[in-house]
Amino acid sequence: MAICSLGYHAIRGYSDPAAASIQSDTTMRIITANLNGIRSAAKKGFFTWLSRQRADFVCIQETKAQRHQLEDPIFTPNGFHSYYHDAEKKGYSGTALYSRLKPREVVAGIGIEAIDREGRYLEARFGNLSVVSVYLPSGSSGDLRQGFKMEVLDHFLKHLKKLKKQQREVILCGDWNIAHHNADIRNWKGNQKNSGFLPEERQWLTHLFDNVGFIDAFRELPQKEHEYTWWSNRGASWEKNVGWRIDYQVCSPGMKGKVKKTRVYREKRFSDHAPLIIDYDFVVDA
């Protein structure tokens, strides 16, 4: 499949008048969660849980809904400015982003039609920061989608290099569909030929971190063994903690040293992924 370019486009949001105009202190909390269907996650209590988390930004992937299907006020949480980027295909993909602060601009897509029609990228821009909800494709369904995934990675790397040159820091939050190291996947020996843990995918992340200079925020702090964010629905993987760490918060180089706390929330299950919560020492210039 050839991937062609088109222009970025801004997106209209849904704002709560009670949303903040300034950050309350120097701790900035970002939550990312692949919900594998936002309506399903809502029924499982995701938004009730979210209301207690004191998040400044929330990045959601796999909304699997069109905006007209989300008219219930629960999908525009109190105190947030809410934005959605739907896939053209119904019940598929899609990203969302909630922000306490009103962005200066919100951009949907990276200017690549085949990627943008699947609703995989949503960026909120502030004076000194961009927060992005990103959902990179899986290649597990077969060679065609794996080929598409690798092509997306090529284009996305170019986009990331452009972001790095901006006059603002960047935090890209979401499901990257790649486990980087052996420590990021429980059964690493048995998955070396499977999409999500292929050598070329892992090398792509290594290049992004080691050569381009982006940061895996979770690995900025010491972590326990067997910390994962996704579990197959087969074989009691959740109960046995046979998982993959494929959900990331990836930061531009200037965020190094600013990670204060990380947490993978597992007390309640909203989807086949767990929310990843990271606190930063950072004040947003709204």
C-alpha cells in the first residue's frame, strides 16, 4: 500500500467551562490507556476511576466509536477540554485526548492519508509542550498489516524528528504495539518471530531512543520485574501476568530527569490494556 501525504488539520473540541486555565502546581500527571472500546470501558467504570486520578492530561486509544455515538456527557469528562479523532471505519481504532488546560491548537493526524484515516494521532499544543495520543498499528493479523506497520514506522520516525526540532517539549502517549526489550515481555523467547517483538520493530525503538534521543519515560526510574501493560485474553494471561509492555510515554530529550513517579494501574480491569500513569516535574505554558 502506498502512503501519500495530505495537510494537517485542526480539530474542534468539547470544553467544560470548569476546566483549568492554569496548572495547580509543578507536578504534571499524564495517563494513557488503550480502552479497546471507550463505550465498553465506560460500562466497566473507567470514567468513575478517572475522576479520582487528578490527571492533567488523558490520552486514549482504540475508542472504536464515532463522535456522534459519544453524546453521553460521560465522554466529555468534567473539568477537561475533550478532543476526539475518529477512524473513518466504524468501530475501529480512534484516539482521544482530555486536557485540563485549553490547548493553543489541536491537530489530528500527521499528514499521511492512510494513517490519518485510521484516527491514530491527536496532538494538543501549548506554548512549551505538545501532548500526543498515539496508536501505532498492529501487524499481528498478517503480512499485509505488518508491511503497513513498518511503512507507518518509517513515516512516523520522520515526523518525530520534526517534532524534536520544535520549540516545545513533546510527550507521545499511547499504544506503540512494540515491546522493546526482553524485560518488556514475559515470554520473550517464544515471541521473537511475532509482530510486536520482531527484531526490526525493536531496532526501530532502539534507534529512536539511542540515536534520535527520545526518552522512554517509564524506564527513567527503577522498575520491578514483570511490569506490563497488555495481556492477551487467552490462557489466563492477565491472572498469570503473562504480558507485554507496549504502552509508552515517549518524551523529547528536554524531559530527561523530569519523571517523578510511574505506575501501571492493575487494581481494576477496563480493557486488555492497563492505564499507564506518569508524573512529571513540569509546568505547562498554556
